[in-house]
Amino acid sequence: MPASTKLRVPLVVLVFTLLFAPAAAPQDFTMIALPDTQNEAQFFPQMMASQTQWIVNNRQAMNIQMVLGEGDIVNDGADAAQQQNADAAIRLLDNAGVPYLLAIGNHDYDGFNPKTGRSVTGFNQFFGPARYTGKAYYQGNFPSGSNENFYGVLTINGKQMLFLVLEYRPRSTSLDWAESILQANPDKEAIVLTHSYLFYNNQREDLCDSKDMPAGNANGQDMWGRLRRYANIIMVLSGHFTSGHVARRSDLGDNGNLVNQVFTNYQTSPEGGDGWLRIFTFHPAGDTISVQTYSPFLNQFKTDGANQYTLSYHNPQPHSGTGSVSGRVRNQSTCAAISGANVSAGGVSATTAADGSYRLVLAPGTYSFAASGTGVATATGSETVSDSLDTQLDFYLTSSATPTPTPSPGCTSGPTSPSVTICSPANGATVSSPVGVAAATKDSNLVSFVQAYVDGVAKVTQNGGSLNTQIPMAAGTYRLTVQAKDSAGIAFKQTINITVGNGSPTPTPTPTPSPTGCTAGTASPSVTICSPASGAVVSSPVHVTAATKDSVAVSLMQIYVDGSAVLTKSGGTLDTTIALGAGTHRFAIQAKDTAGLIFKQTINITVQ
């Protein structure tokens, strides 16, 4: 055989090997969760430093990709000494280039009392947007200038992962923003980080577990009701509660995605928590997540089943043929447990225990549930039972036979269910400040709370199904909305226009021209980008103006550059500047209104 022929054989084999060899399996990677560090930061700073130094030392060996702080970094956000202790520990991560995201907890607000105010001066001074300057994974925040809510994106194994950090028991506007981020990033698996979400009994907190916040702020069940709609969410991490150290549950989202939810808090252990942290090791090839609990300070692992276990990474699609639904039945007004109540669905029933708990075993599927008892009104709800998993459904009963309609003094609800009836002021009325607002609701379910919004901003929240209050307002024309939410999670509302003092009401809140004279187009709903023009060649920073037209109020607007959110602001107009690198960019402005509708305009621009 000629020499040239002999050389072809290994070349053919090499080409075949390159073409048909199996692709390399994605690497295992690790994320570290830091539970409430507040007592460490105040009394045992060496404990917190031991945690972050261990992370730095083991970053390469364990392929640590992200550190997630579950909130309550300190005991009082206004205490500079505590903040400096925490800052020194976290700065070890900064110096080593380890990515991290730190959620705000109730103790991180100034004076650690977010019930009466949400001042975040101390938190933002040490852990606000400026701290993440130059960190490419940090992508944006809400509200502007504050890290009460923010998000990051990190590339792991060649795929981008989204980390969504939410404030302590989020406000409605914050969840609106969070949903807009999830909607804009459907291609990225998402981990949600928030301080208070899962209770120590393996169930999400509900309105009876969250009395230290004003009514209307979202508890764990409220958050789940909104987040479950997004197919990209895979995990929720939280802390906060001190009655137990750990809890976990897994649920399927509405799109069949498995969502692991994990609670961790060791702050009541000796020396501020004994340095315990959580190690989440993702095994993409095996589709599992290993969870370990370790203390660098003690150099010990917790190896019991509550602290060391394995989770499924994605939905394993089991076919056991059974699942369950469980929860608690309690008094709406007092939150007292109702024992002996009957909960039924699909021909199966259960009687609640002394603590109001129940559990039904059912075949997978969607069912109508009913909870009833002696001397209380029957409550109903619909929920889906997932194969091999437990689904949470709580009930709140009242002593009256019919929970609604609920009259406000001198105000009676209309006949439609569900509905809100604003009795005063009348639509189009000219009134004096403070404005007296009375409203009533009608619903087949129990109404949890009623809120009054002025031009899209929540002003008053009252428990129950009626509203009777006074709202101070300056002279001008306003859009007044009264919104209610019932025990099934359904929100409904009525909106009117009023004028305070002289003037005439404006029936349509938009289009609203921006300060630079940008006027919205005629289509409704729509976004009009006035500058830059589509196809324009511009210099950085880019001057951006836009306006919206919609039949209802616009809650927020966002600027996206090449698919990534770079700015979020409230209201229906935009006038700002954005720093952009040279090159051609896909430039989009997206708006969301109070009805939850999202609309946008996209253009292409070139930055020289």
C-alpha cells in the first residue's frame, strides 16, 4: 500500500470520532445559600466571615457559581456598625470575584420595622445598586435607585440562568415588575430569592402567618399564585421564620415545571447561627440537586434527612396515579384553627384536626374543593393535584352564612359577582380633600382585603369586603380605583375619575405626552418611541423618549437592549438617557398596565 494511502486511514477514523463522539456532559455546579446572618453581623462577625472565606477557598473545587443571601443581613438596617461587619464579610466575595445577590429582610429596613415604613437608606448605602457596579451579572432593579427588588443573569454550562430577588413580602407593583422580568426572559431558568415565603411546617405562609406587614402585601401563597404561571421558575429560596430551622416542598407550576421551595434559618442556634449554610449542588447529567448543610466555623455537616437530601432538578414525570392536597382551615377574622370542619373534593372528604389541618389523597387532576362546618359559611376553591406531590390549599371561614356582599356604611354592592361598587365619590364628581371613599363588594368567595389606588398608587388597604376611608389629595384630576382580592386569589375592581377642587375630570389617563413633547399614537394599547428613530445612528448616552396610549392606567415602562432589561420606571411616559456600547442594538420599550396587559415597540439603532 502506498504511503499516501496509509495516512488516510487514521484521518478517516479521526474525522469519524470528531463527528460522532458524544458531547461532553455538563459540569456539576454549586450555589451557596446564606440564611439569616443578622445575629452574626451584630454579635459574632467572625462567624459570618468564616462562611464567606470558606466559599472563597472552595470556589474552584466545588465550582461555586453563585452565593444567595436570604435576607436579614443585619438586625437593624440603620445600624452602621452591623452594616460594616456584614460589609467586611461580603467584601471577601468581592475581592475574590465570587458572584452574589443579597435579598432584603424585614430587619434590613431602617429601624427593622417595615410595617410602619419601608425606609431602606442603610440597606442601599451598603448593599444597594452601587455595590454591584461593574458586576456583569447584575441586570437591573426596582424601584429606581434601590435594591429592594433586583435581578441577575449568570451563564452556567453555556446556558443563562436568571436570579430574581424580591423584597420582604412584596408590594403589588414589585410583583408587577417581577412578572415583567420573567416574561422577558422565558429562555432562562429562574431562581427566586425572597426573605419570607415558606413556613417551617413545609407549607407556604399565608395571611395568618404574616401579620407583621400591612394587609395587601404579598405573603407566600400570594406570591405562588402569581409566580406559578411562569414555566421558567425552578426554585424559591427563603428564610425569616424562627420557630423551625428548615422546611421544603415541591410543586408543579401551571406549565408542568417543577418548583423546589426551600426554607432555611439557623439564627437561633448558638453564636448567631453556628455558621450553618446551605450547599446546593446541581447535577445536570443526573437531573438532581444535592442539598447539604455545613458550618465552616464548626467544620461539621448536618446529616439528618431534613438537612441532607436530594431533589429532582426538573419534573421527573412520575406516574404513581396519586397525589394529595393539604392545608389549614381557619377563622377569617381571628385566624383561629377550625377543628371538625369537612373538606371535600372528587368524592373524597377529610375532617380537620385540632390545628385546622387536613389532607386528601386524590388522583392527579383539577378539582373543586369545599370546606364547611357548623356555624360557619362554606368556602370553595379550585386546585390541581399533581402526581406524587402535595398541593397546598387553605380555607378561611366566617361565622355568617353569606360572607358577601359586605356593605360599607351606607354603601351596598351591586348584583354582579365578583364586583366592586364605589358608592362615593360618584364618577366624574368634583370633591374636596380629604376625599371620602366608600365601597362594597359582592363575591361567591370570601373577600380578603380591599385597596384604594389613586393614579395607580396604593393609598389605603382594609381587611374584609368593604372600604370606608378618607384620602388626602391635592387639587387636580385623578383616576380612583378600588380593587378587591378574594380567598381564591381572584382580583377584581372598579375605576372612576374624580376632580379635587376646581377642574374637570379627564376620562382617559393616557396618552400622556412626555416632557419633551413625545405624543402617543392612536392605537390602544400601544407604545410610541419618539426618540431615537428606528434605524437611527446615534451617540452614547442615547436620549430616549416614549409615550403610551391605553384605556387603563399604565403601571410601568421598561427599556430592553438586545433582550436585557436596562431600566424600569413607573407611569406611562419615558424621558431618560441610556449608556450603550458601539454597535447595532435591538431596542425595545415595553409597558404594563393595571389590567396586567403587556405591550411594546421594538426598533433597531446603531451607536457610533
